[in-house]
Amino acid sequence: MHSKIQLSKDELRKNKPSRDEYLNKPKIPLVLVLDNITNSYNIGALIRLADAFSIEKIIICGELTISDKKFNKASRNEAKWVCIEYSDSTTASVQTLLENDYTIYSVELCQKSVDYSTVTYPSRCALVLGNERKGVSEAVLKLSHHQVHIPMFGMGNSLNVSTAGAIVLAECANTIRKQLSVKE
């Protein structure tokens, strides 16, 4: 039987930038928009993902009833490394992104949605993730350039929003990162 050999904190940080370097390092031009997501654990998990993929920012939209304890536990203090904006209106935030030439992708299974893995995401795009029960609002879907979904092969029809966000965010961020590394 093999024993588990864990990396030390120093080994994990070996190839990481310093804290100051990270704060000044350019992020990939990808914005995550949370359309009335209410669960603190989901928001915290999405903030951790925003940090993991070093994206530009996350916009948390809607009325917030976040439990600090749950939020901090889920985000594991990575919120201090991520640009976070708060907005009362998802549609106003998406409209601002559109005015700044972002391509908007709503993650929602609907009549016009396509498989997320078949899309070539451009740099300067935003992913919209919807409320745990209601999904992305109709008003935001109308403002979006595209709707994408994750194919489901089991009996369930949906995934937890932070799980769905992780899947699509990884694909989108890696596509953009590849495009940018080719240009550099």
C-alpha cells in the first residue's frame, strides 16, 4: 500500500507569485456574474474558483443575506485576493459589461443553449450564473449573447450552481488563457 505524501505549504507555494506580485499581476479578462445567488457556501466556492483561475472580477448581484461565518468558511479567505463588486441589479451590471465590449454567456439550459464545451470563448467575456432555484433571470438571458448548458447523462436535470460554475469556468478560463499565451 502506498502512503499519501502531502506537499508542504512551502512546496505548494514554490511556483506561486508573492502576495504583492499576485495583487499586481494582470488577471484574465473574464468576469463571473452571480445573478441573485443566495447561498453563502455557493458564493464562497465561486470566489475560490475566481481566485484559482485568476479572473478579472466577480460581481455579486441582488439582495445579499450572506452569513459571514458560512461565507468565510466556504471562501477560505480567498476573497481578499479577488476583485469583488456588489450590485443591486444584475441587468445593470450586464449592461455595463456589454458597453465595455464583453461577450455575455449565461449558464442556463434553455431552448437556445448549446453545450458549453463546444464554444470558443473570446477574451473579454462574462459568465452569468443564476439563482439556485430560478436560474438566470429572463431579463439577463435576453441581454446575453449566448446561453450554454452542461449536458446531463444521468437522471438529474441540474447541478449545484457552484459545481456548474466550476465546470464552465474552468473551460472558459483555460480557453482564454490559451488565446492570450499565443498572443504574448
